[in-house]
Amino acid sequence: MLSPFAQHLGTNYCPTDVEVLQIKSLISQALHQLLSLDALEKHEENRKPLTSYIDEHKALISPIRRVPLEILSEIFMACLPRDRFCTLSASETPVLLGHICSSWRALSLAIPQLWASLHVVEPLRHEVTAEKVIGQRLDGMKTWLGRSGQCPLSISLHCSLGNHHLTTDEEWAGIVAPPLPPDLFSKELIPFAGRWKHLDLVMYPEGFLALANLTAADVPMLQSVSLFLHLSYFGLDDLDSTQFGILEGPNLSGFATRIPGSLVYSMSGHWKHSLGARSSRSVNCRFTYGQGPSCLFVDDAAESSPSSFLYQLRVPNLRKLVFRGDIFGGSLPPFLSSCKCLDSFDIEGAYITKFHLFEILPTLPATLRHLTIRAARGGPVAGVSDALDNDLLALFTPFADAAQCCSPSLETLTVTCTHQVSDLAIQQFVERRMAMGGSNATPSLKRICFHFQRPMELDLKTVLKPFIDAGLEVETMYILPQPVSAPQSPVAQPIEPVETPGWGLMDTDLSNWSS
């Protein structure tokens, strides 16, 4: 407040009689305002409990309280991750929902489906506190799975390469705790084997041996298994195909693995019998050979990485086959001949020759509707692209006798990285395919996709416009022709910088369990 005596405040100034009256008047006005503020303060003190009273009663009629528990349970389930399993983390949905209030915690604990999936990463064993951390992780895993009631379980257990146990006293120097058994976590999963539905294991053979005594009767609900064994330091002396009894589960329809080729061959007889027993239904399977990127995988059927494994495999109900790798020994044609229901075939390889393709493609069954031929990603293009020429396309082009045409039911054809197939040959292929069966028949061809390693010869979308208007999808990709420019002298040519691509890193470490 601005006072007319501001310059005298805090000094020894003695006001006159007139000024004393003025000062008393100012004090009276200020006291009146102070009394008003004191009254407001008392009202403010009364306001706080009144506000709390209102808020508490509003909470009683909040819409979320009126949601039936059945609907609230569905909302909880919708909060679960769709593209992964839940992790042992306090920030994961089942735990986080229990932190809202006591009633939500009680409800989350009463919904076993919330706890029916779990991804566990085994802690590193080389830390001084490893024993304590592993104990906490084990307790958390058992508590989590114990809350799943009788629901089928989806479990992922990963042991990193850094967890391989050390082998000498010198290497263990400085480690407070003694070496822990390698099968601590896998053993804890065994009591839940009867409810396994999806199992994803990344571990060493020593950890997998804990599951070796399980049989088909122990895993009645098991539908899929993914197995990746770290074998960088160990051989296969303690591991053979007879210890994969879980792969004979009555409901098993999916199997993926990355194991050395010798074990694949060892398992081939086992899987020939196991898959043969499932001839009445489709099987989902994937094999990856060793540590390399080359593999063969099959959806809704069976697969293997070394192509010779196919010699021993017969899956009559195979629907979709995806081959990644190179063909050796001619095992693919006999295998394809046995696949009478094949609907989709996708082949990719860096060194697949024209001879191989002419050997393979005519053996495709008449049921085939989708065909994809592509060059290997990052590999030499010459292997497949040179093999894809007009002669190859002629295999699928009807001429006078449509019975001589391969894959008469073909609906989609995708060819990538080719420079030998001409646009004219593609035009003839489409025109004759669309004319198959006469004017009253509905053409089976619905989509073509060609990625060329050459410039455009014909505008296919123009010449094929009548078929495109009728519903045919046409996708083409060409390289642009190189512009012609006057050559420069070596002195005048600029030096272009060379860019070296880097490698991206993926962080797969997960949060620790919060106790």
C-alpha cells in the first residue's frame, strides 16, 4: 500500500498534531481491510473441508465405479501388449493396474488371463550380486505364473550369451557366490508344463536338459515351440533328438528352431514321424541352419534349413512354403511333388540357377495360387536375376494347350531383381492367362508384380489397361536410364566421398523385476 509518510517510515521522524490525525486515519482504514481479510481466511479454512466433501461424493458417482466388473475385466485385458509377452516389470500392465486402488488390485489378481503370458530374461551370472538378483527374478516368475490360475501359458525364457558359466577356478576368481546351476529357471517352468501353450526358449543345452524328460502327455496344451540353443562353446554330446519329447505334443502346430545342422539331421527321423502323424491338419514350422542367415521356413507346414533335410520330410497338408537359401542335392522337387495342397510358394536365394528353377517350378502342384521368386537380400543379384528370363515366364504362359501350363490356378506372381524378362513377354503372359478357359470363364490371375534391374521397354500399365480396368493389379518398378554426359578429364573429375554404412544395434535388455 502506498503511504504519504513512506519517506518517514523506519526513521526517527516526529509527526505534527495534524499528521498524527492523518496517520490514525490511515491505520483505521488498514485495520478495516485486515478484518475483512481475516474473515476471508476463516472462510478459506471452511472451504477446504467443503471441497474435500464435494470431491469425495463426486468420486462415489464417477462413471468408472459403475462399470460392471465383467466389462472392467475386458478393459484390463485390452491393456495387455499385443505384439509381445508381458515382462517382469512394475510398469507392466498387470502390475500397474494393481497400483491404482485396492479394488483394482483385487480385480487384477482375480483375472488369471492377465498373468497368462510372461517374458523372462535370466540375469547375468557374473555379477557379485548375481545370486540375490537371480533369487528375486525366480520369486517374481513363480509369483507371476502362480497368479495365472489354470489358463494356458505363453512363456518366453531367454538366457543371454553372457550367461554361459565359467569353467575354471581362475575365471571364477572374485565371484562371491559359487557357480549357480544353469537350469534354475527352466526347472521352475516344469510344474507349469501342463498349461504351456506357446513356449519360446533361448538357452544353453544344459538348461534345456532340464526339460528332456518331458513327454507328449506332459504338454497337452502346447501349440508352438521356439527353440534357440546357444552352442558356441559346447558340442552335442549331451543332447540328441530323443530329448525333444515336447515336440510330440498332441496339439503342437508350430515349431521354430536355430540349432546346428548335425542336430537337424538327428531330428529329421523324429520329425518325419511326428509330422506324418499330423497329416490331417496343417503344421507350422521353421528351421534355421546354424548361425547363418540362410534358412528355409514354412508357414502352415514344416520347414528345414539344409535342403537335404527335405528328403526325409513329407507334409501332405502343406499350404505355404517359404524357402530362404540355396538348393543342393535336388531335394526340393521331390518334396514339392508330395505337397498336393500347396497354395503359396516363396523362394529366395543368391545362387539358385536357371537349371534349378526349371527343375523346381514344374513340380509345383496345380493348387498353387501365389508364387514369389526373388533375389537374396544383400546377396549377389546375378544368381537369381540371370535365371529369371522369358523361358522361365513361358512355363506359366498358356499356349495352344493350357494343360501344358504350370500352375493353372495362379492368382499372384511376384518376381524381383530381374533384367532378363522382357515387358513384351509379360504382356503375352497376362493376355493368355486372362484368356484361359474361354470367354465364359473367370480368369484366375489377379495380381502381378515385377521389379526390374533395367529401364522400361513398354508401358505395361497402358498396354494392360483393359485388364487393369477389369480388376487386375499391376505393379512394376524399373531403374532409370543413365543420362549420357560428356566424359570429364581425370583432373576435372571430382572426388566423391565414400559413405560406409554402420550397423544398427538393438537393445533387448528388459527391466528388472521390482519387488
